[in-house]
Amino acid sequence: MLSRLAGALVPAVGRLSVTADPDAVVAPGSLVVANHTSLADPAVVLAALRSRGIEPVVMATAGLWRVPFLGAALTRGGHIRVHRHDRRAARALDDAAAVLERGRVVLVYAEGGIADRPDAEERPPGPFRSGPARLAARTGAPVVPLGQAGARRVTSGAVPKQLAGLVTAPVRRPRLHVHIGAPLSLSADTRTATAEAHEGVTRAWRTASQALTLG
């Protein structure tokens, strides 16, 4: 449901384009790791993946389940609650492992949140948490790096600015770009694997960011 909704809404607020490495494959049971810059980018990423026939299960902060209607939609779609800074956080990895083993694609944001800054400029991904690397090691899931750019042109900054950006986006039609990288072979060591995932997503983000500059 969320993928269908994103596929319908994103073209109304911006001009989305999608590219991929020549050997990029999002096979069943893949773990897609994306950069997180804006409240708008999950919709952008879902719309981009849906254009490639992929409708992932999303690992998302548990607070979203308290939002009217959205929480019910997340539950119906089988998406995974992440309780940050809580002993229940480990349960999210168990749930994600089960989803991957059933052959579903899982989308995760390894930064664990959005950087607090007022501008709409593009910046490289921040430090990654170790969850995606541990999940990949546990399940053997292919790790697909994904970079998105432009979502901060839809929503960024303080709440009033975000609301204004969302309202005016259908008129401004900002360019949005998503780039899907080739699957990564991560090291067995969690710290090294986390750094490798960060590097892969950064490369994908850089390609997406450059596409906006050249467009």
C-alpha cells in the first residue's frame, strides 16, 4: 500500500528519475541500504523502487505507528518497527531477518535518523549504525546500496519550513534522483562491513547528487 501511495504522490510533488549501476540487481531477499536526509525521502525511495517492480518492507522508527492512519497502513503492510534507544531494538533485527528469509526485500536507513540542519543542500551520508551489517552477516542477504538526492528540496529544516516546502512542491516540481548500486560483498567483521556499506551508499548518493547538478 505504501509503495503504491508513494508511486502516486511523488510524481505530483517532484520530477523523479532513477538510474542504476550496470550490474545492479535487487534480488528477492535483498537488504537495500539508503541514505536518509528528509521526511520526504522514504516516499521518494519507495516510488523509485516501485518503478523497478520492487515493493520493500521498511524498517522505520516506531513513533510512526502512532500517526493516525499511517500506523495502520504500516501494520497492514508488514513493515518493521524500530524502537530506538530501547531494549526492544534487537527485536527489529529478528523481524527483518524473518522477512528476508521469506524472500522479501527490506529497506533500512543505516544512519538511524535525519541530521538536524536548516538548509536544503546535499551532504554525504552520516555515520552508519551496525544493524545492517549484522543483519547481512546473520542472514547472508545481498546488500544493495541506494543513494537519493533532492528530497530536501521537498521538505527540510524547521516544521514551518517543511510544511511550506510540501505545500509549494507541486508548483516548484523539484528534481529528485535515486541511484541503485551493485550489490556489495561485505566483510565478516562488523565494523569493517559497516564502513563498506557506508562507502557503497556514499558512492550511490554521489551519483544521485551529480545527476541533479547535471540535470
